[in-house]
Amino acid sequence: MHRVPAEQFTLIAGEDYLTLYQFHTKTAKHYFCKVCGIYPFHRPRVAPDFYGINVACLEDVDSFELQPGLVDGRSYE
């Protein structure tokens, strides 16, 4: 996850596919895709003025370049 200030975050597509999950105090906001279940971003309880972005969900981002050593589960034999 990469953290950005809320004013620098703009969701440009896919809002209809998101569902919100909140725990106990309901301060944190965790968003998931209704179709595939991926966790694209959240607003953390400890820093509600920020968004935590799962950069692997962004177009043209290769998460294997960002984190060497990751295993591609789909291709794993």
C-alpha cells in the first residue's frame, strides 16, 4: 500500500463495483471489488486524512517490478 493525502486521490472509474467494509469504530473505510474481491484502497483509522492505495491495482503497474520475489500464483506449478 502507498499512502497519499485524501485531496490527491481521485477515483476515476469503477465506483459501482466497490463495496465498503468497516470494523468496530467505523473510522477506517476498507473498499473491496464486489466482483473479484480485490482490496484496491482504504482510509485508515490512524490516518483518516489519507488513502492507502494498492498500487498493484493501477493500470500499467507491474507489481513484480515493484516487489522482486513475488510469486505469480496463477502461473505457479
